[in-house]
Amino acid sequence: MGVSGPALTFRAPVCLPQPHYIRESAPMSAIRLVALVAGLLSAPVGPAFAEQPPMTVTTLIDRAQIEDLLVDYYSHLGSGGGDFGDFYVADGILDVNGLIAKGQQAVKELYVRVRHETPQRPGTFRMLLTNPHITVNGDAATADVIWTGVNSASASSVPQIVEQGREHDELVKRDGRWYFKLRVITTDGGLPAMFEKTYRKR
């Protein structure tokens, strides 16, 4: 602030330009909102989203049923029990590391062969299923999971991971129940010797 004689002289304050705000009327705001939603709905959808069918209560129930089917199926592995052919449609295909069985009876026979040609491990063997990705589209579905075989020689021993791999399934729904149409099993580690000739990375 400057001084000139007995009178006081004030410097004019510097005024910065103020932003201009435009307040839209209620009808104009509603029109913009409708236009925005319409634009989003009409925008092209990427391939990852296009492959997913609408999520409904029915598809959620179907997903739960398929998860239960997988858990039930794997619970019989290593136990020597279970009629695996009953989980497949009549012409279902099982591909285990390139060893292929077609039809319910052939699937049963393949599991008998695997049981006889795979050394039995002492203790308790469990299969863990992780990273499930299930897509349901009406009466058809696909499922992809990672499986891990864990063996415990005794209750006091440290569990050991003995094998791991991936599974891709194609399923169909018949009379309210899901069945395997195709199962493709690929081992990523711990490949049993019986599959060495037919195995290929996929």
C-alpha cells in the first residue's frame, strides 16, 4: 500500500477471472443423462464381454450344480471307487493327456487302467480344484479349472504336491442334471509314466 500526502491511496485489488458455472435446468440434465446411457449401451462390446451370456438366477443355480458335479467327481479319484462313466453322456469323450476314451464304458475302462498302471501312494490322497471358470449358456456349459494332487503319508507328515494340471470341460444338461460331453485333462507337473507316449503340451 502506498502513501501520498495526508490522504491515503489504496491500490486496486487484482481481480482474477471467475469461472462461469452453467446450471442446467432439470429437463436438460435429464436429457444429457439419457443420452449418456444410450451411448454406453450402443458402444461396441469387447470380445471378453461378448462371450458371457446374461447372468440370471437360473445360470447361478446351474453354475452351483456344475461345481458340485466337479467336486463329486474328483472326490472319487484315488479312492478306488466311483462309477465315472455315469458322469458322462452316452457318447461322452474323456481325453487324459492324449489317451482318449469315447463312451461311458470306455471311460470306466480307462479309469480301471489308470488305477492299475499308477503306483499307489501311501497315506491319503486328495484332489484340490481351484480357479474355476464356468460359463453357462442354456443347456450347455463350459468349465475350466486347475487341479492339484496332494498326498499325506500320515497325519503328522507334511502334505506333498505330487501332480498338477488343467481341465477343460464341455457339459450338457439332460432332465435337470449336468453331464460331461467332453473332458480334456492336461498335466503340467508330475506326469505319470503311462502317459509319456501320448502326452503333448496344450
